[in-house]
Amino acid sequence: MRIETTAGPAEVDIERTGRSRPAFLLVLTHGSGGGVDAKDILAVRDSAVARGGAVAAVTQPYRVAGRRAPGKAETQDAAWLEIIAALRKKFRGVPLIQGGRSNGARVACRTARDAGARGVLALSFPLHPPGKPEKSRRDELLAPGDIPVLVINGARDPFGIPDAADAAEVHVVAGQAHSYRAGFDEIVATVEPWLERWIR
């Protein structure tokens, strides 16, 4: 489906089982220059659908427009909340979980409270720019407050690995960098029990 926002149109691919009421709505988005076809996003999507959830994979307006840089956080976050509002009209009364990889994880964390999310999934959360640990984005990771955040990062991620105390769970995939080449079964095994809490 196509959702119009103040930043332009977003494209949303929805996957779900045949059940009339999904167990939850999981909204996922991409990194700054990537797409929703990243292998970790697809692995999480398939696992969530298998558990009775509906999954909305969002291509944000700046990527639909062909840009690689997301622009101002305020603009990106406002558009994200408009996307969430439209999706919640389609999926009423089910728990909302939101997440993404890299820049998408930042958006999901920053907007979690305003979106009314029950949980956040942060894949490859970029704690700081490579080689610049002093420019920490820890405040974004903490933005959800008491909303549980699951972080999954590669052990060799040059963007850093969040501290275990700063999220409900921080899982580190051995041997992987910012973009995963392997370890998808491990990612799914980590996400599955976390999703189970929202299945009625």
C-alpha cells in the first residue's frame, strides 16, 4: 500500500497469515541507504508472520524519492508517525511493535512513545559514527523509556555495540559487522521468544 505523508509517499508491503485478526502488528524499516529486502529484515518478517503477526515493511519517503540520506530527524520522525497512524487504522486493537535496522532502528526508538509501541526491535543500532564514540546516540536508544527494546548487533560493528544496561536485551552476533552476512538463524532465535510475549 502507499501512504501519503508530509514528507512524501511511503511504500508499505504487508505480509500476514490468513487469520482475520493478527496477534500483533510489527512495523519494520530499513537503514539509511538500504531497503526492506535486507536479509535480517526478511528473516524477522518471516518469523513474525509464522507466529500469527502482521508485518508491515516500510520504505520511507526519502527512499521512495530515490535519496540515500534520510535528512532531518524531525522530518523523518513526523512522517513515520503518520505511517504508523495509517497502519493502526488498518490493524485496530492489536499490539504494535516497531523496529528497523541501523537508521531505521534509530527512528523506531525515537518515536516509540509517541507511536504507542509496546516494544522496539533495533537491528544493528548505530551507537555512534564509525571511529567517533564521543558522538554517542545513546539518548535515542533510551528514548523509549519503559518500552522494552531488543537490540541485535554484530560483534564487529564499527558503529559500536550498545551497553547491555541500556536495553531490555542486547544480543551480539559473533563475527558479524554492521550488515549481516550470516547469523540469520541466530537473529530469528533471539527475536522469536521476544515476539511471543505479544501473542494472545
